[in-house]
Amino acid sequence: MELKKSKTYEILDIINWSEAGELNINPKYQRNPVWDNTAKSFLIDTILRDYPMPPLFYRQIFYLQERKTKREVIDGQQRTRAIIGYYNNEFPLLKKHNAEYGGLYFKNLPPDVQEKYLKYNVFVDTISEKDDSIIYDIFARMNSNAANINKQEIRNAKFWGDFKTAVYTTASLVREDFIRYGTFSAKGFSRMQDMEFISSLYILAISGCTTESPAQIDKYYKEYDNGFENIEAITNHIINAFKFIEGISQYVEDIFVLKNKNYMYDLIGYYFVGNNIISLSENTFTTVIPLSDTIAEKLNNLHFVLEDIKKKSFDRSSVAPEIIDYERNHKVHSNSKESREARIEFLINFLK
């Protein structure tokens, strides 16, 4: 007999199993519930937007005497609880996750949206095995064989509030830009590198240049988890910065500032200073941002100089010292406040 089978079910199927007593959400090897309503709401918003979610893993056993198939959750307990709990009106969808239906319980949703929810397709892997020892082994392997998760993946699993929602939403809006420019690889997207970069831009817009570390990013996720003043204004600043970059990209499609997130950070910092969104600690600049084609031409020229510096195929006497310093600041303490401010100051002077 085949041990594992994969099949797509509707949410209505899961609810029917639960109501018929045919689904055990909390078998003895599972953890206790840990998701709060914010985490649950984020999942429900995912479903209502018809976005995919990872597969659920259920154990499925046919009991001959009862003529019934029963299931228990191997992996996906929190998601299963949230799906059933929302249907049972245990918590509302939050406005910070969904402006249109925020504040509504399932019973308050329009009938067509209720139907959309119930007919949402869930991919389920079922394991047909009666031997508990094998199930314990499968459960242990699923929780130990996964690749080591990075800091951003941990944040994504830990936080569900305002800051994460803002980062998640903005990343989805500019992802096509990143793909077009080649800023992140497919693996980079899968490991949430784009979301970590957007997190850095939110910190830049909130606090100006800072010395960034994983602990510092965590601090912002935590501080703004349950409240984020000026969230719309800050988000608009970031979106407008990407529109500014898009204007430049129309004139040059293949330069360093588009392909490397650290150089892109500098250019967005330049845009923020020029629009009085942030200031640099030791200098006050009155910056008039030139037209996109003028900036593009200057960045394109800088691109070729930096390429020569990286290849070490340049005559040092023919390259301005500030350009050499600019490139060095991307290699030494590149995430420090001092390095970031120096790089943005360089662009302010270079792009005049």
C-alpha cells in the first residue's frame, strides 16, 4: 500500500471532517495552540485573497468496523485551527490585514465571499499508517530535516502585526521591479531576502541611517507589531522611491544600482534626503533631484568606473578619490550608520 498520497480538498471538506468528529487536530505528539488572533487573521486574509499556502499533512486511517475514515494532523495544526476557528466565528479578520473585510467575522462576510472561503483549495498530503511509531518518526523528521531558516524567515513566523504586514504588502507591490532588475535571485526570493531589504527601507524612513543588525531589525518588528503610526505615509514614501528608480531604469536597464540591493539602498536614501523624508546627521543638504535621464546618465558613467575598480583594472590616478571611497564603503562595515551616510552623501554630490 502506498504510504503517502497527495490530494486537493476544499476548506468545506476540512470543516465537515471536524464537525463529524473525523479530524483530530491535537494528537498526542502535537504542540498546544500557539497562534494568536493576529496570526490567524493573516492566514484568513491569505485565503480570501486566494493566495496559496503550504500543504497540510494529515494521518488518514480507515476503521473497518465504523466504516469511517478518520484523520489527525501531523503538520499544519495552527493553520487547521485557524481555518475552522474563523468558520466558527471565534475571531474576526483584522483591518490591518484586509481593509475591505477587516472587523468581520465569517458570519458577517457577504455570501459570495463566504462561498469563496469554503471552496478555497487546500493541498493535503495524507499518510496512511496505523503504526504510531512510524508516525512519530515522520513527525520528528519533518521538524528536523528542514534547511536552517534565516533571520527573516524567523521574523515572518514570529510576527504578524503592523510592521510585518506593511513590509509584506510593500514587498509584494515592488516584487516585479526586483524581478525585472535582477536584484534578487529566485533563491533569494524564496529565502525572503526582498522582505528583509524592504524592512531596512522602513527603518531608514522611520529613523534615518542606522547601524543595522539582525537584533535591530527584530526590535522594529517588535516595537511596531501592535501599532504603527504614519504607516500609510511611510509606505507611500517607499513606493514613490521605487517609482523614482523605475523612471531611471527606463534610460539604463543594466547598472549596479538596480542589481545590487546595497547600491539601491543608497539611491533610495538619496531620494529620501532630497524629499526631506530623512536627514543626514552631520550635514544639511538642499538637494534638487535632477531629471531621471540626467541621473541615469551619471549613474551609467559611475557604473563603468566601479566595474573597473572591482576588476582592479584601473589607473588610480585617473579616478576621483571619492569614488574609490564610495566603493570601499560597500565592502567595509557596509551596514554601519557612518558608511551608509557617507555613501548617500557621495550620491548627493555626484548627482548634482
